[in-house]
Amino acid sequence: MEIYIRSRGFSQEEGYAWIPELPEIIRKNQVYELIQSEVFSLFIGRYGSHLLLLITGLDASERVDFRDRKIRNSVAWIGEDSEENEQKIRAIAAAALRDELRETLRTEIDQAVIFDHDHGFKIEADISKLSVEEVINIRDFSANTNHKIGKNCKKLRDELAFEFEEKTLPKGIGFNNIPLVIVTGIQNQETLIRAGVWRGLSSSLRLEVWEEYKKSPNSLETQPENKQKIQKNNNLIFMIIFIVLISAFIIAFLFLQPQLK
């Protein structure tokens, strides 16, 4: 999997940026519109043949900017949609959702990023270690495909982490080109539902229990090819019926007109 880091330098001119660059999968799918990146947020999405895991809001332990504000690091893992990569993403996500293990992840990223006078910041350590090399305690029972949302609280984060360790991520019709998982700060319920998220936790929600919801047909998901074909066929049928009705009306009008005279 490819790993990307977002951080910043000290001065005002050395603002937040991605190394080596902003991942296209994040920009194209407007991921930042669905999370509050200033706080700890976790995002998993399947887009085409790729999986994305994004974790934001990891405070640096010592580095601050010119206004003495703690610098927040973000990291993204992007890889082919394979069983091996999915297991790694689930393992990393489960660790990040558990408070004590998230601290370890934060420290590892923090130690890898340092100030740099030429570019603001740079990656000093080998960040490939941030990718799980050996997946343990990960099982592959079939995913529960019901869509659920709830309050971003420790209880539900722990339950979601356990689900990652036990079950695969859902895939197939209805689970491609959408955010599968969103765990974030302030985000309203309507946005999570409109996005069609499979598992969504937000600090704005009040109930500390999972609530199932029915996915809207107007979600962000790109329609599967077969659904697009069905829609096109339906449009063609409606057009034919419309033409037939207009033709019948014209014929009837022409037939009745001499009789009216």
C-alpha cells in the first residue's frame, strides 16, 4: 500500500500540505467535506478498484506552528482492493479506534515528521512501518450489510473496532464508490445518511447506540452499470409510449376533422 502524510512547517508560509502529494482519491471524492479533519477522524472508502483509509487530527507531541498551535498530522493508506490490503486496513483502523493503541500510532507518525528549512517539513523515518506487515487477530466472517450510525463515543468505537477484527468490509452492489466508514467530530446525521455510509459515528449524534437506517437511492454512490442500463431502457420505453400516444392523437384528430365539417 502507498502511504501519504499531511503536516505543516513552522512559519505562516509553510502551511499544511501532503507528502508526496494530495492523493487523487481524496480530492476526487471530496472526502474532506464528510469529516472534521481538525479532530481525530477515520475514513474508509472503496473507490473503483482501490481502498482508502484516512486518519486525521493526530496532534504532534512537540511541534507547534508560529502561533504556538499544535500541529495536526494526517496519514492515508491507499492500495488495491485485495483481501490482504483490506485485512491491513481493518487492523490499522481497529487499532486507531481504541484509545490506547491510537496513541501509539500518533507517536509513530509524530516521530517520522520533522521540520525542514527548505520545504517546511519532511519525513525522516521509514513510514512503511506504519503499514501492518503481519495481520493478527483478524477473522473474515461475512460483513453485516445493514447501514448503521451513532454517536462518536468510546462504546461504539470499541464495538466498531471489534467488528473490523471479526468481519470483512461489505462489497458488491451498493458498497462501491461510497464512504464505507466515517468516524468524526461535528457532522450532522443527514450528511452521513446522504453519503450512504455503512458505519458512521459523529459527535453531533446523541444516542450512544447503533441506529439502523435505510440507504437513500439518492446517496453518493455511483449507480452500478446494470442499474444504469435499466434506467436507460426505462427511459426508452417511456419515450416510445409518448411517441405512440402523440401519433394516435394526431391520427384521431385528422380522422375526426372531416366529420366535423
